[in-house]
Amino acid sequence: MSAGAEAMTPKIRHSTRHRISVVLVFLLATLGATSLQFVALSVLPEGSPLLLALPLAGGALFTAFMLLLIRKQCARCPLPERNDHLEHARNDRHEEILRLRRQAAEAERQTLALQRQIAECTPGDYSERRIESRFQAAFHATPDPILFINAATGLVVEVNESFLRLLRMSWREVLGAPVQTILHWRTPEDAKRFRNVHATGTASNLRAGISAGNGTHREFLISVRRMDLEGVRCDIIIARDITDMELLRSELADKTELLESILRHIPYYIYWKNPRHRYAGANDLFRRALLGDRTLPLEGLTDDEIPISPFAGDVAGTPPNAMAGAMAGAMDGTQSRAEDARVLETGQPVIHEERAMWLGGRLADVLVSKVPLRDKAGSISGLLGIMADISDLRRSERQFAMLLNGIPDPAWIKDAEGRYIVANRALSELTGVPAADIPGRTDADILPPDMARRCMANERAVVQQGVPLRNDEPCEIAGRTAWYEVIRQPLTETDADGTVRVTGTMGIARDISQRRKAEDEIRTLSRALEQSSAAVAITSREGDIEYVNPRYTEITGYLPAEATGRPPHFLRSLPDMEPQEIWQRIHCGDQWRGEVRTTRKGGEQCWIFASVSPLMDDAGTILQALVVLDDITGKKEQEEYIRFMAMHDGLTSLPNRRLFMSQLRHAVAVHQRDATPFALLFIDLNDFKKINDTHGHDAGDTVLRTVARRLVDSLREVDTAARLGGDEFVVLLHGVSGREEVRTASHRIAEAICRPVRIGAEPCVVTPAIGVAMCPQHGTDPDELLSLADKAMYLCKNERNCPYVECGIQPEG
């Protein structure tokens, strides 16, 4: 704050105090005189001279006292120096003081006039003052707030106790207050009518709000009347508190609007009548149904006085007068009038009477209810009729019944206690009870005892647990036993608090006797399949395995989890075709079968006989494929052994004569093709008969096996050794280049055979006789070559000292 502003502050305060003091002098002097006057009137007897002197003395005393206080205050507060900055504010204050002085002067004038009237009163006027005193008592005891205002200034000059209690203010606080600070007009029209009281002299039913002292806001109905009060023109204002009434009126209006809205939108036909059977009102839906689009009044009419509806003959084949007769009388003619009379006379309601009647130009299913209306005394003052069009409901029920009866299986709906609500035709045929007689009954009423107890226990379980139940149950009715698959579903409702309650059950039973028979057959086949010695797999149409039996795992080594989702493993081992070719055959409806050499999961080689066949439905559509595997490894090994034994010697496992001759012919063919030479050695054991005779045939067999093994060990891989029978062996040396190579091989064979063979505890020495024939030197005919080698062997046999003899050459020593 600046220094100039700080200097001006005391001066402003001094000037303000001075002005306020002057105003207080006038106000308090007037207040003191008026107060003493009222005290004198209430205390002093009538006719006392103090009634006139006491108010004057009081006013003078208050004036002198206030002047003394002001003088002391001014002595303590020095006058402020003149400040040009405060000149404008001082002028405004001066104007305000002048206005207050004028108001104070007016109040003083009114006080003097009142005092003058008191001074001029004669003793005969004392009775009037007593009446006025009583009026004052009644004025303050009035429960409605009342106040007097000066018509010229709008200031409050009097107020009763009710107003003071409402405002929670004292008389001194209210007196002199502008009326605008107390009354808050609700509309500009109310404010305008109040201002025009000077012209009209009176105004009533003005709405204004008054702020109560407790912080609430109250609504009042204001009445104003202009009058002269002891020479002063005043307005008397009487306020009637209508706050509670307005709240009730607002609530009533809301409820009325709600009721009218309900009547407008509720999908029921509603009307009400007086005791004389005349319509007192109806909702729009009823009016349209009764009167059509015409805006005719319904109130005051009886059923017989209702005019014919313009759409009364809309239904084909229905006369308009017949339609109108049905429409009149609350849509039901004579029956409705009789019901109305019974309700009005006895007070007994008609509840949910169902009937068919003409409604809006059509025959409808209607639910009718009529109840008496009573006044506060309980007397019947009319009746209320409510009609609900349940045509859609009945149509839905008929459709539901058609749907339920169209189900070939027994079906039903029960309440929570197990009583039938609805049952279809199939259940009626099963139990032999007419469908119309089943509702309201329990299982104990329509089923055999054992079956009823079982069914009722299952129903209770569904109601108590609130979950569906599905099981197979036997049914023994009329000497026939059948199996039914029964499905029970709980029916629930949700309460307002969100609680879910089971209100009943819905069930359906399907005859599964044939299915169970088929299932038994399937189970039998499944057990046979599981225990089958053949491996079985079922694949999808695309060839991926969906099922394998245990034998499949035994043969292939693949577990079900490893095999499913993949093609059969053996298809990778097909020697002469691709897997796609097999599936093409299957998709064409053909089958494939064959022997396949494949590998088990562990790497072991095996032989299987496989067949792949399509699986079709009744329409011939290929759905899956059936794969059957049979392990033929043992069979193959046996066949191989048979073939081996047919071509080999059983004692030594060397090729026999048949196989050797085949190999010899093959060697001749190779020679003829590419001139590859070979040599044929015919070997016989010397004195072998003595070994058999001396040591037995077992010892002879041992010698033969030992010779065969030594013979094979001494040959190359490309050479061939065979046993022709007895102690005769042959060797085929492939690709030998000359006699020297034959001689070397012959000596190696002879040395190997000549090694001692242990028979028991004694060693035995066997010597060979070897005859040699060479191709092409000695010929190219297989039989001839064998014969020449045989002859050379006998020549060598005669010469005990030569290991071998070549055909056409002298024996070597």
C-alpha cells in the first residue's frame, strides 16, 4: 500500500464514524420515544398524564445521551486533513447519509403524529386503545406470518410473532428492512401484481419464497391489501405456508402422470365404471378397441349405449350387429353385464376368466378380471375391469403343444414337486394315460412302482443339485421291457436379488433298445478286435491313422500315440509302388493287399501281409480305411528254409546237386557271354566207409561237416562248393586263368581236408581224391564237364599218391 493511501485511511474512518453516529442519533431517539410510548400504554392506567410526557422525555433523553457520546468520540478522534483523493467517496457517503436522514425524518414524523394522536386522545378513547391492544395480541398470535410495510418506502413497519419465528430474527432486526429482502417472487407476473397494488388496492394468490432462519426455503401464498394505518398508507401482507401442500401436489401430479403413463402404455384393456354401470373412464387401448379411431366420449355411457364400431364387420362372415353386440358390454355382451352386476352387488371379484371374444375386429382369446372399487368408508363405488389379450400366448402354447407332440420321444415338463405340467402324446401312448389327464399327476400315478421310485429319485436329484442328469433307464410297461436314454434339465428362475431357483424340470426319453443292442454288438466286436491276432488300424480318408489295436503295437513296435495321426509305416517299404497309388485305389472303392518286408520300430526286419480296404456308409461314401496286418515273418522264414533245404544239403548246408547244377549252367552261360573261364573240381573222400564202420555214422557225419566247413574256408567268396551226396563234393572255381591257379587251389583244398579230425579222443585223418575239368579246355557242356571231372577223380582215387588229376593229364605225384 502507498504512503498516500495509508494517510487517507484514518480520515476515511473518522468521516465514516461521524456519519454513522449522526444517523444513530436520529434512529435511537425515535426508537426510544416509540418504546416508551408502548411501555406507557401497557403499564400506566388510562387517563394518566404520563402517557403523553413519558415518550417526549424518553426521546429527549436518548437524543442528549447520543449527542454526548458523539462529542466524546469526536474529541478523541482529531479531524482528518483534507484529501482530494477522498472527495469523490465523501460525496457518495454524503448522499447516502442524506437518504438515511430522510428516512429517519419520515420515521420521526410518523412517531410525532402518533404521539400527537395520543396527546389528543380523550378519556373516552381509552376503550379503543384497549381494543387495539387486544388486536395486537391477536395479531401476534395469528399462525400465518403477517407484516406491514410502508407503501411509499417499502420498509417493514410491523411484523407479527409468526413471521419472526419463521425468520428467526428479532423485531428490531426486521423493522425497517426492505420487503424485497424478505419476499422472493416466483414469477415476474407475481412481482408485477404486487407493484400494482397501489392501483388495484388488493392482490391475492401471489407466490413467493421466504428463506427461513434455519437455512430452508419455504413456499408461501401471499395476499396483499392496501390500507391507511393512522394516517400512513401501508400494505398488509399475509403469507400462507404452502410448502407441504406444494410437495403433496407435486407428488400427486407425479403419481397421476405415472398412472396415466401406465394406462397409456400397459398392454391391457382397462376401464372403470360407476355403480350405475356407466363408464367412468378407460385407457386408450380400450377406447380404440371399443370405438375405433373415432374420438367419441365413452364416459357416462352404458354398454347398451355404445355406438357400433366402424370396424365391427372386419371379420369375414361376421355380421356388423353381431360384432357390435360382442364389442359392447366390455366386449362380452350379456355375460359381461351379469358379471358387472355381481361384482357391484356382492363385492366378489372375477379373476382370470378366460374366454373368446371379438376384440378389435378379430376373435381373440382374452383373460378377464373385474374387481370392486371402494371409497374411504369401504362402500363399493364402482368396478375396475382389466382384459388381457392372450391370443399370442395361446397361439404360442398351441405351437409349443404341436412341437411337443411332434417329438416322437416321450417328453414332459414338471414342477419342483415332481407334478406333471405338460406331457406330449408319446408319453401318453407309452403310459396308456390320456395326455389331458397327465398334468397334475406324479410318476407314482402313471408308472409302475419300481420305475416310479427310480424316476422320482432322479427328478429330486436334478431339482436339488440344479444340474442336468443323463442316464439310461429300463422301462417295464405293458409286459414290454425297453431301455430309454433319459435327459433331465433343470428349469430355473432368477429372483430380484439375483438368486437362481430351480422351479421344475424338463425331460425327454429316447428308446435306445436297438442302440444298446448295436452297442453290445459293437462292444463284442471291439473286444474281438482288441484281442485279435491280426493287427488292425483305422485311418482317415486321407490315410492318417486314427485307431490301432494292441496287436498293431506288438507287430510294428509303435504305440497308439506314436502311430495315430500318421500314415501306416509299412507303406514306405513298398518295393514296386508308391503309397499314393494305394490310396487312389481305396478312393475308387477297391482294396489292396500284398506282402511287404519292412522294419519294426526297433530296426528289426520283418515280413507282413497287409490289406487296405475302404470303409463306407450306407450311401456308399468312403469315410475311412481299414488296414489289417499279419506278421508272416515266421512263415517267410519257414518258406525260406524249405527253399534252402530244397537246394542245399541237410547235413552240411552246402548246395546240393540241384543247386550246383543250376550254378554250373549259369557259369557256362557266363562263359558263353563273356568268355570267363572256370574249373570244376570233383572231390571224394578215401576210405570214408571205414570211418562209418569203425566209429559209427555220427562220427562219419562229423567228418563230413568238418570237411564241408574246411572246404568253404579254403575257397574264395566267388567260388562255390556243393555236396552231391555221400562223401562226394564238387567245387566251382570261377575266373581261373590257367592250370597253375587250379593246381594251387587243389593243393590248398587237399591240405585243408587232410588235417586230422578229432573223433572222440582219437584223431582221424581223411584224404581226398580230386578230379579236375576246365572250361573251355575240356568242354562247355555242364553234364559233360561234371562227368569228366568224375572220371578224373576216379583216376586219382586209383593213384593213392596224387592229390588231384586233371582230365586228360596223367596223375600228379
